[in-house]
Amino acid sequence: MTDSSTNMRLKLPIVCFILEIILIILFGVLVEYDHDTDARDFHNMSHHDYENDFYYRYPSFQDVHVMIFIGFGFLMTFLQRYGFSSVGFNFLIAAFSLQWATLMQGFFHGMHGGKIHIGVESMINADFCTGSVLISFGAVLGKTSPIQLLIMAMFEVTLFSVNEYILLSVLGTKDAGGSMTIHTFGAYFGLMVTRVLYRPNLDKSKHRNSSVYHSDLFAMIGTIYLWMFWPSFNSAVTAHGDDQHRTAMNTYYSLAACTMSSYAMSALTAHDGKLDMVHIQNAALAGGVAAGTAGEMMLTPFGSMIVGFLAGIISVLGYKYLTPVLEEKLKIQDTCGVNNLHGMPGILGAIVGAVTAAVATKDVYGEGLHDVFPLVAEGKREASVQGGIQAVSLAVTLGIALIGGLIVGFILKLPVFGAPPDTICFEDNIYWEVMITAANQLPLQPPGGGVTPAVGYQCQ
Amino acid sequence: MTDSSTNMRLKLPIVCFILEIILIILFGVLVEYDHDTDARDFHNMSHHDYENDFYYRYPSFQDVHVMIFIGFGFLMTFLQRYGFSSVGFNFLIAAFSLQWATLMQGFFHGMHGGKIHIGVESMINADFCTGSVLISFGAVLGKTSPIQLLIMAMFEVTLFSVNEYILLSVLGTKDAGGSMTIHTFGAYFGLMVTRVLYRPNLDKSKHRNSSVYHSDLFAMIGTIYLWMFWPSFNSAVTAHGDDQHRTAMNTYYSLAACTMSSYAMSALTAHDGKLDMVHIQNAALAGGVAAGTAGEMMLTPFGSMIVGFLAGIISVLGYKYLTPVLEEKLKIQDTCGVNNLHGMPGILGAIVGAVTAAVATKDVYGEGLHDVFPLVAEGKREASVQGGIQAVSLAVTLGIALIGGLIVGFILKLPVFGAPPDTICFEDNIYWEVMITAANQLPLQPPGGGVTPAVGYQCQ
Amino acid sequence: MTDSSTNMRLKLPIVCFILEIILIILFGVLVEYDHDTDARDFHNMSHHDYENDFYYRYPSFQDVHVMIFIGFGFLMTFLQRYGFSSVGFNFLIAAFSLQWATLMQGFFHGMHGGKIHIGVESMINADFCTGSVLISFGAVLGKTSPIQLLIMAMFEVTLFSVNEYILLSVLGTKDAGGSMTIHTFGAYFGLMVTRVLYRPNLDKSKHRNSSVYHSDLFAMIGTIYLWMFWPSFNSAVTAHGDDQHRTAMNTYYSLAACTMSSYAMSALTAHDGKLDMVHIQNAALAGGVAAGTAGEMMLTPFGSMIVGFLAGIISVLGYKYLTPVLEEKLKIQDTCGVNNLHGMPGILGAIVGAVTAAVATKDVYGEGLHDVFPLVAEGKREASVQGGIQAVSLAVTLGIALIGGLIVGFILKLPVFGAPPDTICFEDNIYWEVMITAANQLPLQPPGGGVTPAVGYQCQ
């Protein structure tokens, strides 16, 4: 079943070892504990222990961590026999990306005497960057080898960091929950990669590109965790105090409203009024994406609910009507529909953020304006200019994502990376030890291919 | 398989859209950030960021949030083909309830200049109220349409808020973990609803009212999360400091003792000594319910363990001997056995709370008496009176729950809400897109019905 | 299917009731709230609420709690029909162990006027001790009755507390994340128990000692939770401030590097380059174990990554080459391969800890040296001596674990405890109510045994 090109016996160990050894060397040369993690530095000043940033960020970090590893990992287990790969490759590329992101983000966010200083905030940011890679993974799910994914992650983390640097450091854009930097970037990068990797004969694996009953329940584990912890995601790196508090609450209400509109639209667009698991698993999360930029602003729960409500509608409509068009007309095979969950809701979030920023006033924010829009508070920038820059940031993000995805897509086409053939996509057995037995019948060939008897899976 | 009355194509979108639009309008008119979430207000005073309530409540909130969406949602996936509905309807009605509860609780808990002020504590309270609705959902599980559930949630949230207002604000009752307000209320409300909705021909769906191997494992995810995070649940809204700390610890030991007695009773009551998954999934949690009122008091770990120990025994006995009687004699078809997990343990918790309150002394609580029993500490009420009022509160709760459930049950009988027929209860396929295939055999008709060939489930 | 000796009808209730009643009595006599959980004591001093230890430890406690109940419980569900027992017995013995550990650790850690004082830190320590028991459970998984497990837990908790007392209190060893006290101890205790309980005819149950597709996905839930929350585990009881912060971060990077090397080694050691779920589920966690001792020290992310990298390699090699040898040559039937996940990585962690301690200097740690190595900071001990004592502690731990396991193993051989026969190991049906139906075929006899028709599982 595995031919030599997809055999990972030497390729995967070589890639993993080389990457990890490079990472270890670079960490040895470049990385240092920051003030709050260093035994000497933290004790040098008369700090109280409870002022350590650990206590303000770590619970949020762990929620984000769960979203990255359980949330994204299990969300993608909906495919009937790609569960090992969904959770397992998610695990692998996330473990790599968070290390690489520590270096890349540290490099761009400003070195301290030639050193990258790290602590809980950099851990959150590394997880955020990883999230972007996992969004792109969703677009190419089932059609790539683990080596392709690692290579993609390497480039994407780098480009993510460049884009993040331009937005946050150069332009002074606000995007705490990453509607632009994480979701829009990850989605359109991934969509471009999958466009370049277009497989005209993917329908040979079509019978596996679907769910079974229990695989949909596993996927719901991912969905619910993403949904629950999204308030922590959006608030994880905002300023302390009311900012974190407000961001979490705005996101909470955005998600709740989004869930209502997702269920409504799912029933409305079905020919027999039955709910579609794909919509529930994905569209109900769009409210978190769409609150990513404006969540820390004085959006109000009212505004958050409107945003979430619209995001759910847009997302279901995308799954129902846009995804088939993208595949047929634009040759974009978007396995998880990341355009509907991260792409369009991310753009919506960016626009909402731009508008909310443009109308920010000292009257509404009081002294809190320094936390949210420091340049505006200091009089260095008009609120309307801030709004315009937010909009420009969306264009920059789209540009870097699309061009980056284009280039990386062509790199991934190199035959040496062991991509699966068109007939064995969406299939764990090609990269994982999966024993074949008489239970869980599903032929490797589509029904009517007439070759393989009904076989299933059992591990030994 | 779906006739016109259960078709949700228009009904569900209409209900969801109307409810959500009403919610958004009411939020726009009535809801404001509270002091700790408002950018201006929080910065107006010389607060340190670490004094923001976010840092004292948000980790508990997230634990409660997991209980509501993962805990309740997956606990109910034990049914062999009602997993989509268990997690999915749980998701829908919770998303609705938490918004509606914000308004109802805000209205009753006291408006500020005509506005409802919200923050992390109101988010926890909204989740608590939602929990009560989900308990009632457990009683009617498998026998209701999503519209019926939304209508039930709308009324139940309202009545919950009335009862909570009477107890906490009028009577000065202590019930931080909601033995009465959440568990007793939710259970007896739901039991009365399911009584009114009695289906004499439910045995036509009996073959689906059971678990399969992996559905029981999914349910254990729910159980374990509820069990682990119950200490956070009971302590989420108690006073800061020793109160939260003590409540969490009391609950931890109550649950541990309860688990021991649940296993013991499960083996003891089985004819062949084999453990019953139903008991483990449910009875082991009764210790959390029973510590809901007294958990914040000086119950001591010793007292907590006795309470949990008894709760486990009562709960297993209920599942084994009482549930069949309730169904046969009283026509109460309690799918999840909420009487055994939430009802009787809730009453036990209320009684324990009344007794513990009655013996509270300044000698034991010191200045901490102000946190737990402010009226007693201020000399406005004798401890014994507090105990009596706790007992009265149980009666009030039972009264409102039963009368409320009666009325709401009759409302839900209106044929327009699309309830499933007796032959298609406990079945996802009626409201969810579930492809039928040759795997996972289970006929829609009971064995011997002779009509349907062996068919199963596969999504596309 | 169950003969009288394995019937738990009376045995299990008797054991559970006796144990729990003893626990309750001892708690009543010996246990008191500590300063931060007692209403009077906490209010006696002019403490701010935010200084209560609850806010510094409880989020970590809950992460540890998830590792104990979800992490360990689901990790062991990989067996195809031992899921109920894996999660369920894990639940039972953990609920018992945490109560018993509270008493044993309280007794050894120092009584206060004849009383054991408990709070969130003792809860974490009780969970830690429980973790050690669950590691041993992994070694005997599928081959023991619940009564044997409770008896084992009773003795193991006691011996764990003795060993922990010798290390932490007598020798002044540092082992915050328990590379020695938890992992090495639990692994070698369990390995010795399973050696004594050697079953020469275990291959009669060999066909059940393997996974199926979805059981491996359930196991990944356990793996990922253990992986994500290991930073909280290692940092849960370190000193506040930079210590907790640094420990969590070191562990984070150790695990990431470990995941990379685990994937590499899994592909490299497979004959066809396919990844093995056993390696991913287990070896990727070895980085957490190996950072258990040195995690709180100034190991640096660089050092942590090297440790994790090596741990992953050692662990996969252990699964691939050592486990079969242990079984064939040494008659150690290690179901979960705890030697590879906890044993060898624990020893590695102890050695790394000894070396890191030996090179600790005031120059590197500054005033923080008091937190990490108080005896060295106070000039009572040279750093090199501390390193030597760390190494001695490993030997002490191994000694107590092996001798303890030997004795307890022989106790568990008493026929009265209802161990399963060789033909019905790795099987839920012997202790759990599991309905047999035509789905999920797997014969109780091995294929070719010729007796049992293809039957499966369905609960009612």
C-alpha cells in the first residue's frame, strides 16, 4: 500500500532530527529567560510573587494550549479514517511550530542585547502562531505528507512573524485575538497552498472524504473546546485588568449569538430541515474569529452579539454555497472549509475592528484608552487614522498570505516530500501502522472499484 | 423518515432568529459593562490590575464553562444514536440560555440606573442558570424537538431567576453551589415536564434507549469533567479568599467519598456483582451536588466525606429501584435519571446546608462569619433562623419547580413544536443529517418489527 | 463468564465501604482546615484575599486533576475492550488514593498539634501521589481485579509517602515534578508487582491486548491532555513567582522537543516507515517526566530541549526493543510500557536534576537560590553535595519501589482478591455490565479457539 516515495522510514526522521537540532542550537545561542522567569532577575527587584506575569497569563495560556492541541486536533478528526493523522500530525507540526515561532517572533519582536527573552507571553504568542499553521493544515488536510506539513510550517511561521511584525510593530495595528494575523493569514495562506497543490483526480479518494457517526462525535470534542476557550484566546495577550476581562466577555457573547445563527442557517439551508454536523462543528466558532480584533475594544456585548450573529450566517452560507464553487471554479480543494471558518469571519473581524477603532474616543475609554489605543491616547494618531491603518493591515495580511502561500505551495510540490497519491488521500494507513481486520468495513477503492474486499482497521 | 411536523426547515430558523434578535435588542437597550470590564470606570479609580475580579473568577468560570458544554453535553451521549443531539442540542440551548439568563438574572439581581451591569461573575451565574436547564434537558432527553427545548429554556431560565431572586435576595439563603437553585430546581422542573409529556408508547423506541460500547466511553468524558471541575463549580461565586478555597476542598473530598460508595453500591445491587456504567457515570457525581449548599460553610472535610458517601448510596439506589417505579407508577420517563443525580442529592444538599447553617457560630467562623452568613454576623438573624430559612428555601424551590414544570410541560405539548413520534425517539436521524450505510447496524424498528433491513450510519 | 472468584457482588462493596469508613473516621480525628481554608484563621490576620494560596495553586491543581482523571484514564483506553475498566478503575483507585494520600502525606509532612492541616497544596500533593499509583496501574493493566488495585493503592500510597518523606524532608532533595518520587517510584513499583504476578499463559488473552481504531483515538485524548498540562504538573508545587513560571516553561520546551524525536524514532524503527500509535501516545510524553526534577532549576530552555529530545529517543527505543526483552527474559508483562514512559525517563530526569543541582551557583540564581536550593543558599550544603544527594535519592527511590513492589506483589497473589483468569484478561465484561450483541465482533476465545461465535458489545 505504501510505495517508496511515501515511505517515511528515513525522510521523516531526517527532517525531524535536522529541524530539532537546529532549533536546539539556536535556542542555545539566542534564547534567555525573561525577567519574570529568571531566578536572579526576578529576585533582584522588590517584587511580590503575585506580581509575576505567570499568574495573569498562565490560565489563559493553558486554555489556548488546549485549543491548539485538542481543539484543532480533534476538530479535524471528522474524517472517517484520518483520525490518527488529524490528531497526530496536528501534534507534530504544533510541537515544531511553537519552537520555531519562539525564535521567529523573538527575532522580530525585538532582541535584548542580541538575545530573545521568553516567558509566558511569548509562549502564548508561539501558540498563536502555531494556530495559524494549523488553520492552513485544515485546508490541505488529507492530501499532504507529514514532511510537507513540517516544511509548510517552517515557512508559514516565518511569514506569519513578518506579517505580525509589520502589523503590530510597524503599523501599530491592534489585533489581540488575531482576526487578521492568525485567522485571515492562516486561512488564505492555506487556501493558496491547496490551490497550488490542486489534485484533479482527488475524487478517487472521495469515498473517504466524509465522516462516520463516531468520527463526528470526536470532532465535536474539538469544536466545543475551541468554542469554550475562545474567550481566553482573544484575551490572552491584551493588557491586564479590564482589557482582559472585557475581551473575554465580548467573545463569550459573540460566540453565543453565533451559535444561534449557525443552527438557524444550517436548518434553513438544508433541503429537509435537518442540521448538518459540518455547520455546527465549524460555523458556530466563527463568532470567536470575528471578535478577534475588536474584542478588546469597547465593542459592548450588544455589538459583539451582532458580530457573532453575522459571522455564523456568513460561515454557514460559505459552507453551503461557496465551498463547492471554490472547488469547481477556482480549483481550491479546502478540506475543512477554512475559508468559511477562518477566512471570511477573519475579514469580517478585521473590518469590525477598523470601524470600532475609528470611532474610539477618550470619552468612552477614559484613561483606558492608553491600554487599547496608545498612539491615539498620546495624541500621535487620530482615531480615524487608526481605523484606516487597521483596514490597510487587512490588505497587507491578505497580500503576504496569498503570495507566501503561492511560493510555499510550489515548494511543497517537489516530489521528494512523499505526498500521498490521489487514490490514497484522507487515509491514515499510508503513514500510520493500522492493522486491517474484518470490522469497520471501508474499502480502499471506491465502491464499484471492484478490487478490494470489505476490510477495516485494527491495531496490534 | 421525517414528516412535515418534525421538519425544522422553517421552524427552527424562525425561532432562533426571533429569539436572538430579541436578545440583541434587549442587550442593546439594557446591558452595560460593569466596573471591572469598562475601560473608563476601571481606570477611574487607583486600582491595581491584579485587583480586577477577572483574576479571581475567570479560571473558575472556565471550569464551569467546561462542565456546561463538555460535561453535560457528553454525559448525555451515552445513548447509542443520540450523540449528535446530546452534544448538539446541549450546545444550542446552552448558547441561548446563557444570553437570556444574563438578562433575567440581571433584572432580578438589581439594575443600576435602569441598566444591567455584567462581568465575569454574571457570566458564571448565567452558566449556572444554563446548567439548570441542561438538567431538565436530561429528563426529557431523546423525546423533544430542538424548538421544544428552546421554549423550555426560555421559561425555565425565567422561573429559575425568580426562584433564585426569592432565595438569595429576599430570604437571604446561602446556596453558592446551587444544591437548591440549580440542581433541585432543574431536576424537579424537568421531571414535571417529562411527566406532562408522558408517552405511553415510548417502548416503540426502547431498543434505542440504551448505550453501545463507545457511546459509554464518550459519556465518561462528560462524567469525568463534571467530577473534576465540581470543586470549581461550587466555589465559583463564593466570597474571595478562604471561602473559595474551602468550598473547593470540601467538594473535592465529598466527590472522592461519593465515588467509593457509588462503586460499592453498583456492585452490591447487581445480580452478578458487575459494575453498571450508568451508576458510575452518574452516581459518582452526586457528591458534588450534595455539597452545593454547605460546601462554603465550615463543613469540614470529614463532614463533606459523609455527605458525599451518603449521596453516592442514595443515587445508586435511586437508579436501581426508584427510576423504574417512577416510570411505571408515576409515569415519569426520566431518560438520564436526573432525580437520582440532581434531585435527591440536591435535597440532601439543601438539608445538610440547613443543618450546617443552624449550628454556625462566631467561635468557629471568626470574622469569616461575615463572608458566609452576613446576616448572622451582623446580629440580624440567629443561626437557627438561618437554618430554618434554608429549609424553607428548599420548599419554595420545589414548589416553583413543580408548578413551573407543570405549566411549561403543557405549553410544550402544543403540536406545533415538532416533537418526534414515539417510534423515532432517541434518534439523531430525525433532526440531523445522518447518512445510512451498511456499517453500525441498528434498525429503526425494534428487532422483530420485520420491516427495516439492518442499516447504519455514515455522514457525507 | 464470571465465576465465583471474580464475582465482585460482596467483595468490592465490603472493601470499598471498609476503606471509606476508615478514611472518614481518620479524617474526623486527624484532619483540619489549614490557615488559608479556615474561616477564622484566614480572617485573623490582615490578609488581602488575593494573598490566599488558592489563587496561586488552584489553576495548576485543576490541570493536574485533569491529568490524573482524564489523562491517565483515557491514555489506557487504547485496549480494544478494556475502556470501561481503564477509565473506571482509574477513577476508583484515584478517588481512594487521593484521600489516603492526604492522610499519609499529612502524617509524614509534619503534623500541627496532632492534626493534619490541608489546603490546595495538600490537594496537589495527594493528586501527585495518586499519579504514582496510576503509573503502577499501567503496568498491571488488564490483569487485575478492582480489589487488587485498591489493595495495591493502599500500600503504594503508604510507601510513596515514606519515600517522599525520606527524599524531601530527610535528605533535602529537590523533586518538584516528581521524576523520582512519582515517576521512577510508580514505574518500578508497578514493574515489580507485575513481575510477581507473572502470568505464563497470558497469550490466551493476547488477541484482546491490542487496540482498535477508535480506542486509539480515545487514548489520544489522554495523551494530549497529559502533554498539554505537564507544565502545570511540574510547576504546581514549586515556590511562587519565577519558580513556577520557569518550571512551566522549561517543561513546555522539553515536551516539544520530545515530540519531535518521538516521531522521528517511531518512523525510523518501523520496518515500513509508518508511525506507531503506541509511540506517539507514550513516548511524546517522556519529556515531561524527564523535566520533573530539573524543571524548576535554571536548566534553560536549551537544556530542557536536549533533555526532552533524549527522553523521546530513549522511550521509543524502549517500546521497540526493551519491552519484548523484559517480557521474554525477565517475565515482566508491562501492559502500558510504563518502563519506557515513566521508568527510564524518570531516571534520566533524576540524573539531569543531580547534574543541574551540582552546578548551581549564586551567580546564576541570585537571591532566587533560596527558593530552589535553600540549604545551598544558606551555606549549609555545597552545590556538589546537593547533586550527590540527588543521585542518592534516585537509588533510595529505586530500592523502596522494588522492595515494596515485591512485597505488595506477593500480597496481591492471594486468591481471595478475584483476579481474572488468564483467558479473560484485558476484558471489561468480567467486571462490568456489557451486553453482548451482533456488532463489534470479537470472540472471547482467540481466533481458532473454535468455541465462541463472533459476538460483540452493547449495553442496555
